[in-house]
Amino acid sequence: MENLDPFFREVGAGPAVVCLHSNASSSSQWRGLMDRLAPEFHVWAVDSLGAGRSPAWPTDRKVALRDEVALIEPVLALAGERTVLVGHSYGAAVALIAAIVRPQRVRALVLYEPTLFALVDAEKPPPNAADGIRSAVAGAGAALDQGDSSEAARCFIDYWMGAGAWKHTPDARKGPIESSIVNVRNWAHALLTEPTPLSAFASMRFPVLCMTGRKSPDSSLAVTRLLARTLPNVQVVDFDSLGHMGPVTHPEVVNDEICRFLTSLPKE
């Protein structure tokens, strides 16, 4: 991923925090958290490949999560050593791989349901808990092949947020989601083929906050369970009333927990 400049938002001053968003979203999903943290932290939120104002997804080859890490490298360099990475869904998977690639830079991780589905497949080959997302991606891909981006978005959004969620999505949000859904097979490939084994995460000695919503699909819950039993310094928070998109649908609840965790970290 050479010569690509990611788009990012930046606020505040103090200890570094870098935020990574979910699929079918952008760095704008972290605006509320950035406002909360700005008085005490220096915060960056980055658009991933094909999202927001970052470069489009490459068409000449398959892209891996390490390519997403390479994309955000300029922001990680700005943040410097001892950065807290905050990630949701796909962004949380990228954060995990960034921590594997550059562990010396990471002060702590904040994860909301990383979608690192390769861990589920490695634990137990299909059929398994990742079958639901495979089916949703297949449905979305078939719709894209028919030129129906709205139906593709429905397959994806309804999987993560429940039947009827796409129908009730505000029209202002539908356009950006439909534009990004063209990458759905690319997202799935990166998440399902990531080669990092579960055992690699046992070496992460820094603090990790791992959040999950009990109304989430089996696929992301299964990943969270695997990580929760493997990460050596992890705090797990289960939200009874939230689903996979909790950071978007109930940001105040999730942001409260993130702020609590960040302020509890030892002073540097």
C-alpha cells in the first residue's frame, strides 16, 4: 500500500488515541467520542480503504488487513509511541493486526466485537458460527452482480442490525452505505483469510478492553469469546441491550465505557 494518503480527523491534545471504524461507515462515526476525549487526549479517526475520503479499494489485487495497517501508518506515525487503538468491527480487526505488527507502539486496545472471522474458522472449520456472515456476504454479492446496490446493502445491514434495519435507515445514510457496499467481498476476504493465529494474541501484555453486545450475531460474538479467553490482560464488558452496531446506535453508552477505561490507564 504505497503512496496512499488516508483521510483522518484530528482533535485535542494529550495522550494519543487512534480510532478505526466499522465497514459501511467512516471516521465520522467517532465524532461523539472525539468530542468527549478532546479535553484530555489527542485523538485521530481514520477512514479505511474505500471509506469516506480515503483512497478507493485497489482493483488489481486482493487486500489483506495488513494493507489496512499500512494505509493508516502515517497516522500511527503522527500519534507516536504508546498509542491507544480504538476499533469497532472491521476497525477492531485492523487494530488487532496493527498491534501484532507494531506492538511497541501500542499502549492499550479498545475493541468492540472485532470481526476477525478467520479465528473462528481456525478453531472449527465450517459449518460454524461464521456461516451467517458468509451467507450475508453471498447474498450481498449476488445482488451486486445484478446491479442492485440497495438489496446488497439490505443483506449486509439487516444481518448486523436485524431484519428491517435497512428499510428504516435514514435516506441520508443510505447513499454512502450503498457506495461502500461494493467492497463487501473484499471485506470478507480480508477477514476470513487473515493468517494470524489466535495464539499470537496471547503475547499482548498491554491492557485490552473488549466490548460486546448480547444481541449481536453469532459470528462476531464467537470472535470476541475466543479473544476474551486468549488475551492475557483483558477486561470484557457485555452490554445486555446492545447489538453489533452499538457504537453507532448507542454511542453514549459505549463511549462512557471507553472513557472509563482510558482514564483508568496508568499515567505515563
